[in-house]
Amino acid sequence: MDLIDFKTTFDGILQEYVGEKIKQSVHLLANPRTNKFVEYIQTFVFSGGKRIRPYVLRAVYMWLGGEKEKEILQFGIILELFHT
């Protein structure tokens, strides 16, 4: 999988994860002022980026014989959000 295909796939997974976490946060906080900041997180996370870190993480993992692609992509989400 090349970087462009990976970015498309990974962004879909990341979008789903971030969207769910934002929904949970908005529900828990139930404060319109605070929710504006929480909702901005989605805009910030997807304002650019090539997703090279999770791409390299997956590539090295697979190269070393890794077989659990779903799990390594979940770890890639953590890596990308931590950096962001």
C-alpha cells in the first residue's frame, strides 16, 4: 500500500475514532461553549498532514512479520493524536 492509499484508509479510520470521541465528549459536557472547543478538535486534526508516522509504523510492523493490521492501525491513531 502506498502512502496516498494509506492516508485515505487511515483518515477514514481516524475520522471514525475522533468523531465518536467528540460525540461522547459533547454528550458528557453538555455545555455549548465548551462543546465548540471540543468540536474544533476535529477540524484541527484534519487540517493537513500526510500521516507519515502511522504509515511508517505500519510498514515496519508488517515488514517485521506483524499480522494484526487492525491493531497496529489503532496504535497509529494513538501515535498521530499524541503528536497532534
